[in-house]
Amino acid sequence: MKRLIWLLRRIFVIALVIIIGVGTIRTVRLTSRQVATEAVQPVNVGDDAIRRFSQAIKIPTFSKESKMDSLPFRNLALLFKKNYPHVDSLLEKQPAPPLSMVFKWPGKNPGLAPVLLMGHTDIVLIDEKTKADWQFPPLSGAVENGYILGRGTLDDKIAVVGILEAAEMLLQEGYTPNRTIYFAFGHDEEIGGENGAKKIAGWFENQGITFEYIIDEGMLVLEKAMPGITQPVGLIGIAEKGYATFQIEVKLEEGGHSSMPPKETAIGLLSETIIKLRENPFPAKVDGAAQELFDYIAPEMSLPYKVLFANRWLTNGILLKQLSKGSSANAMIRTTVAPTIIEGGFQENVLPSQVSATVNLRILPGETIQSAKAYLEKIINDDRISITQISDFSEDPSAISPTNSFGFQTIQKTILETFPDVIVAPSLVVAGTDSRHFSRVSKNIYRFLPMQLAKSDLSRIHGINERISVENYKRAIRFYKQLMVNSAK
Ligand SMILES: [Zn+2]
């Protein structure tokens, strides 16, 4: 017996030494994925550029599910024509859907695959219920206390106007790119991009044009992005989640009278189903884009976090548990299920026999709409409950774009050149962007908006009091200018 205890102790000590040894080696061997860049002289951006941005913000280019009002989009095109005369006269306008815009800037070397810079001109409607909470008119365009105010400053006129401003500057300087650059600005991204980006992508495909890389909105430079990291992190979206909506319907033989309610009611059953889905979330995993994110982030973290992330063979369970706690981290590691609509009942003293709930799923790359549906069926597993896919606004998750491509590396370099003291990491976009329509014309699709925000400012996107600092906007112009030059050498 004594000998057995002695032996077990020895095994335990040896195992501990091995774990500590391997853990230490793995931590020490983490190498930084950041690249060295030389500082570039910041481009001087005058106040005129701010005034031109303000003018674009004032134009009500709202996306509407019902008939779109085309006049604001035509006015925006006229404003661009007036404000960016070099772009208007020197770049080639390509066939595009009526309210969208596509420009071609021919490069000197037609042998190089072109790049595509994207943005969208439409903005989301102002929620009537929150109108009173705005501290300024939603389409103000005013510049106050170092901020440009109004809907579209963050999403996504910063990209469209920033790109045009940068191109205008380069054209004024007489610059001609080596590589052809295209700009594509859809007009209905906020309602799915069906008539804008999707048709533009189809046109490129028909022309046989494929891109070295594509950059669209999606991620940004985030301050205090995660614990253990002090610098802001420039997140480049290398993939985006899929989207599907299902109706979960409970149908019972009969409802019954509310004076003698049975144990099981349709509303009760539906409620239990929703709880069941919450209690049995999709499996969490750190792979694909999330794994790439941690591979880039871990070497830059403070020691305790470094140890945690470098030794995922040991710490995976703890890590997934921690990540599952916050809603944004949770969305990075699993397919999420959000109940968004619930319907049922019509009279206070009648038990309904049919009730339904709508659940919106955001699907992790690697899974599909079909596999997600199969998971819901497995968890719910009840003949009285049907699961039907209802939205035509659905999309499987995107492919994962590589990080060893010219596109990723050029965007990374440009972020490091234009944002002081940042680190760069690939990431997963949990929402959808127009770029998802372009998977057949490029394998290298990246999602990054050149702006630096604190987490607390993220709610302004699609929310109230949308605004951007003047400094942020100026930097966006510098970023796009530098990106064009870096891409088109
Ligand atoms: Zn957007």
C-alpha cells in the first residue's frame, strides 16, 4: 500500500513537471505575428474634406424594405460628381445597378489582378421610438467638439467618401496605379444588397474579372478589445457568419378552455422549447477565424493570458467557459440562436392550440444552414413542434480568407502605418456585409473599416447619436490613400 501511494505520488509529480515544462515551452515559443513597418508621414487632410463629408451625411439615403426613394441616391451621385471632379473625369464608370456606383481606375500593368475597395451609400432608418434620445438631428452633418454628427458617419459613408477623397487626392497628385483598382458602392446593403452588391458581383463574374483581394466594411480598430491587451487591436474580418431564420411552431390537437387548463399548453410548450434551446447551445469551438485571432493576439498579451492561450491543449475547457460568458465573445465561438418574435393567443380566456416563435441563427463558418437546422431538430425532438426555415435573406457562412495573402498583409501593413501603437489580428465578423456576394470573384475577402472606437461607441452603429471624430475621419482618408498606394505598386 505504502509503495502504491509512493508510486502514485511520483507519477503525479512527474506529470506536473511535464505539464509545467510543456506549458512554459509553449508560452516562451509564442512568436509575434506583427510585422515591422516604417512610420509614414501623415498626409495633410484639410477642413474642406470634412465639409464634403458633412454634405454627404446630410443626404437621406435610407434603405427601405418597401420602395426605395431614389432621389437621395441621385443627389449623392451629383454631389460626388461636383466634389470629386478628378474621380469623375478620370476614372471609368462601369455598368452598375441604377442607384449603385462602380468605378475603374486602370493600372499601368494589366497583368496584375485588380483590387476592389467597397462601401455602401445607404443608411439605416432612424427608429421612431428613439428619435427623442438623439442629441442632434440624425442627419445633422454638423461638426461639433471635434465630431462629425449624423447617421452614416460610422456606417458606411466613412468608407465611400473616404475612398473617393483619397482617390481624388492621388489623382490631383498625378498618381497612376500599377495595378487596376475598382471601387464598388452598393445602395442597399442594409436590406441585404440584393439589388446592389449582388448584381455588381454578378457583373464582375460575367466579365471574368477576379480580384487579388477585396476590402469591405465589417471590423475596425477596437480599444480595450480584450483583457490582457493594452494596445488597440486592428481587427481584420477574414470570414463572416451565416444567417438563417426559423419558425418554430407548436400545434396541439386542441387548445382547451382557460377555466380548466391542461398541464401542457401550447404556450407552455413553446416557452419550454425556447428555454431548451438556451440551455443546449450549439457546441463552442475555437477554430477557423477565432483560432487565427488568438494566434495573433496571444503573443501580445500579458503573461497570465499568454499562458492560458498558449496552452489550449490544457486550458480549452476553461477558455470556452470564459468566452461563453460575454455575448460578443460567445458569438465568436459558436452558432447563436436568438428568439426574436413570438406569436400566439388571441383571446384572454381561450387557450390557443397553435403558437410560434421566430429564431434567428448566426452560423459559424464550418457549419451550414442545413446542419444548424438538424441541430435544432435534435434538441427539440418533438412531433408536435415543426421547424421551418422562413427567411429568404439567408446565407451559409463565408469561406475563411487566408492570412498569408498579399491582401491581408497589405491591409495589415497599412493599419500599422496609419494607426499609432496598434496590433493587428484576423477576426470573425458576426454580422453580414455586402462582401458575402463576392465569393465567386475572390478568395481573399477582408472586412475592415479604418476607424478606431471604444467598445462603448459600438452601440452608435445603427443606434442613436451616431458620430465620428474628425481625427478618425481624417485617418480613414490617410488609410485608404496609403492602402491604394501599397496595393497598386
Ligand atoms: Zn454597413
